[in-house]
Amino acid sequence: TSEAGSGVEWDKETLLEKDRQYLWHHITPHNPNPMIGVSGEGSWLTDIDGNRYFDGMSGLWCVNVGHGREEIAQAAAEQMKTLAYFPPYHSHVPGIRLAEKVNEWLEGGYRIFFSNSGSDANEVAFKIARQYHHQNGEPTRFKFISRHRAYHGNSMGALGATGQANRKTKYEPLGTGFQHIAPPYCYRCPFGQKEGDCRMQCAEAYEDVINWEGAETVAAVIMEPVITGGGVIVPPENYMKRVREICDKYGVLMIVDEVICGFGRSGQRFGHQNFGVRPDIVTMAKGITSAYSPLSATAVREDMYEVFKKGGDSHFRHVNTFGGNPASCAVALKNIEILEREQLVERSASLGESLRGKLEALKDHPLVGDIRTFGLIAGIELVEDKQSKAPAAPDKLAHVISECKKRGLLIGKNGDTVPGFNNVLTLSPPFVTTEEELDFIVLTLGEALAGLL
Ligand code: PLP
């Protein structure tokens, strides 16, 4: 049996055999030799062979407080022993406490609805937005405006909101009513503007789309503060504010997807707080529990909730069995307690600044086209050459990722976008990362990139 796998009863070959026979891996052709992770401590993971890896993506942008937190496991165990389950149309202690805490982190004024995943949280946001308009006497408002490159989840509505063709074809038709506009992608400005002559047409475009669609048909816009999985696309400073103004002008709601940016990843408690806007609806998942247990939430402006409180048939007709599971709420409370006690949001901000500085060392590499950071997120866009900005071929990214892995560093890349645009390496390390570990990340990336010369 494997030494590395405490509690692993089978040897690696048996496990791989059973994996090949029974398990269906997510979003990948079946890999007959997947990594089998067995343990984690801080920012490090150990696989079944005893190899250690720095978790440069915090799993899937989620294990923000790091692996192996005994007190989170204890909080879950205690809650499971006390009350494992209670239907979500009633209430329970960790759910009430967590709703209060999330509202506090959002600076007040929100009502919190719990679900299980980021996709769920966005589905809930879409349904609430439509029902809100319905009950407000505007039943024709059903459309949502999202952006190309965005990822908002895998269910039919959330995938409808997603702006990446490869994830959608073969599953269409998806949820209807989703329109997409160009993202604020300054490195390749979709409006052909040069640095210094930016008139933020990417934000003004919302007004055009709303008008051409007919404002009376538009329910909401949905956006991440920064497009994360779609290539770390950081907008101009005033972009969100301008979109907020346009939304207000036309009675369109603003849904902000904080599934990745929320809970400190952006260097503030929530990503939108960096841009001085107040969304109408905020969705969150991943970092709410640092992925120790599944949970998500949809926060809705308190005065919008009034429309659902009128009695008769006005309530929100939505339930999911596991939504706001007591143990997950207890885990989230402990996770947030750790973020506060260890000042990890502040630490995320300072590590992010430091990482931004250290990554400068890579910018002269001939294949590094652009380096973008936001809080403790970084995207390194690879090109064939800096002049043409032609996106680097996928095998070049695969090479860097595999060379990093050989050296004990796990990194990511942007998801399935349109062919030819899978060219952004991503980093999203845990908030407990040290300066030395940041040096290790940048040094390792440099060595891996050197192999492309
Ligand atoms: N929204 C964003 C921005 C995401 O990155 C993701 C997942 O990566 C989701 C929504 C969907 O979350 P989940 O995978 O928990 O359904």
C-alpha cells in the first residue's frame, strides 16, 4: 500500500485500475494516469507517490485559507453531530449566523439565499431577477447581458450566460435570453483603441445593447469584477461604475459574480469593492468555505426582497435539498473567522502586490505578451511574438504547465475559449503563501518558460 496515502487501502495500480473502470473525470478526455491527490497542508499537496506540489491555483481558485485546517474539520464534525440536516424552508443556527456574517462582509443591505455551487448561485440570481421584474409590473424583462470570455457555470442557464463557445456547443439550446458583448480586454481592445485613447467603449456598449434589445426586455447584466477563468481580464478602473450608471438609467439590475473574486481573492472582501460599486445581486461560492464543503450564496438587495414578501404567490418558488446545509454553513463561519483572525484578506492584497512585482522578471521573455494581476490572481498571456500578439500555440502552454509540474508547481490556464485563445497561464495561490513560495513560483515559471526559447 502507498505510504503517502494515510487511509488508502489499495496500492496505486489497483486505484488506477478502478479509476479507469468507474470514474468519469470532469471537463477532460479520460486520462488513464490522473494525479491521485492524498493530502494537503498549507499551500502544498501530496500525491499518491509522495510527490509534493505547490498548489498555485488553490485547487480550482478556491482553497483560500490553505489545506489541512484542523479547526474547519472540527467545526464540520461538531455540526454534523449536533444537527446534520434541516430543510432550507426552516432555519438553523449556523445558517442564521452565516447570513448575518455575509451581509456584514458585503457592508450591509442584503438578504442571503444559500445554494450548493457557483452555478446554482447564478441560476438563483437569474430567477430572482426575472421574478422581481415580473412582480414589479415589468414582466417583459427577461434578458441578461453577459460578456464574451465569461464563465458563469455549467448548468443550462449559467452556461447560457457563459461566453465561451467550446463549453457550449453540443449542449445547446441553453437557457434563453442571454446576450453577450465584448469584454474590457485592454491588451487586445475589441474596439481597436490604443492605450491612452481609451473612451471605455466596452462600457458604453452596454447602453447600445440595452437600447437595441429594448430596455423593457432586459432584466440584468451579469459580470465578474475581473474575468478570471476567461483569461484574467482586468477592466479599466471606472468600467464597473459606468456600467452601474447605465444599469440605473435603464432599470436593469447588476448581478456581480464573485464566485472567484469573493472572500478576499481580490485583495478586498469582495471584488466589486475595489471598484466602488454596489451590485443589486452578488453571487458567491468557492472561497465562502475555502472548498472544505460545498456551499454558495446569492445576496439580494434588501429592498428587492420586499417584492417577494408581499404574500399570496409572491415568494421565491425555489428550493434545493442541500442548500445552506448546516455543516457547510458551520464550515463557512469557521473559514471566515480564520480569514478575519489571520487577516488573510489584507495578506492576499499584500501578497498580490508582491507577486505583481516579482512577475516583472518574466516580462522581457519574448513569448510573454502581457502580465495581468488583480489581488492574488495573475494571468500571463503567451504570444508567438510580441509584435503580432498572435496567441501562443496550446502546446507551448502545455509545455510550461508540465515543466512547472516536474518542478513541483501546479499552475492553471484559461479555460476552453474560442480556438486559438487558450493562451493565458493563471495563478491563484492560497492566502497563506509565503514570500519565499512566491519566489519559488516565479523562479519555476521562469525556468519552464526558458524551455520555449
Ligand atoms: N462563476 C465563476 C466566475 C466561476 O469561475 C465558476 C466556476 O469556476 C462558477 C461560476 C461556477 O461555479 P461551480 O463550479 O461551483 O458551479
